Amino acid sequence: MVKERCGWCGEDGIYVDYHDHEWGVPLRDANKLFELLSLEGMQAGLSWFTVLKKRDRLRKVFDAFDPERVRRYGASRIQQLMQDAGIIRHRGKIEAVINNAHCYLELSAQQAPAEFFWSFVEHEPRLNRWETAHQVPAFSETSEAMSNALKARGFRFVGPRICYAFMQSAGLVNDHLTSCFRYQECASIISGTDTAL
């Protein structure tokens, strides 16, 4: 029996694997949240598929997105990154990741990053019930609030659309279509009946 999936993931193995195992799964690990926020910023103006294809290389050159290491990058490191054809060579985005590492550590000193991000959905994933892709929003009032809060803390490349994509990826919202087999699986994680994924 063929599994029905959200149409955006297509048939490419990288995209299908991401859709089936990561997208929409509640994420609370601090370093993984920083990685995801960084990758969503890298996506701006590009497709998520482009980011996924470069994710392994991005993880390597950004020291597994360890904010303590990334914050120490200087001009010479930026220049090295700009020469790496395996990543997204956009100076503004690279500098934003470094800047955001500083901001992320400042945030972490005040409260757990997961506490900060999940507070925007009252610490429970929002279970949406979209039947078609056209119903899924590109941003929301919640993502606008998150964007404003992050910008106030000095973060860059964190507009409302980027924040909403982050919310979808990190499972703050379940935006799988109701016809997708992952909708119920992620809903089970949300309700606490399945913690294995």
C-alpha cells in the first residue's frame, strides 16, 4: 500500500526521508534548535530541498552548529566559508549565523531556548487540520510574534516566514495535511501516546 504524503516532499529520497522522520516532530534540544533556526535562515530565497542537500556539509563547516564554537568565527573563517562550494555562499547569511550564535548564547544564559520557543505555543504543539496545501499559511500571528521577539534580541534572518517554517520543522505546529500518514503519527507524539519518534 502506497503511503500518502504531503505533496511538497515529492519523490526524492532526501526530501521523503526528511518528511517521514523529522518534519513536524516536536524538537526541544537546544543545539538542534539552533541548527534548525540557522538552516531556516539559510533557506531564505531558496528551496528547502537546496538546504537539505547541503545540510551535511553545512553541519561540518559550522562545527555541528555548536553556538559556542560558531560565535568565535572571525573574518578569516568567514572568508574560508565563502570559498566553500559545498555550502550556501551568501555572506549575509553566514554572518547572520555567527551573529545569531552570540544572541543564542545570551538567550541561553537567561532561559532554556526550548522554553523560549515553545512559550509561543503555550508549550504544546498546535495541531492544525489542513486538507489542502493551499490552506497552509506562510506565516501566522504567532510567527510574527516570535520574529519580533528574536529581532529585539538582535537575531538576523528571522522574519515571520522563516519563523513559521522553523515552527513547522521543529514541530511547534503540525502542518502535515490530514490525508498524510504522518499527520496522525505526529498527532500521537503531540498527545503523548507515542514518544518513540
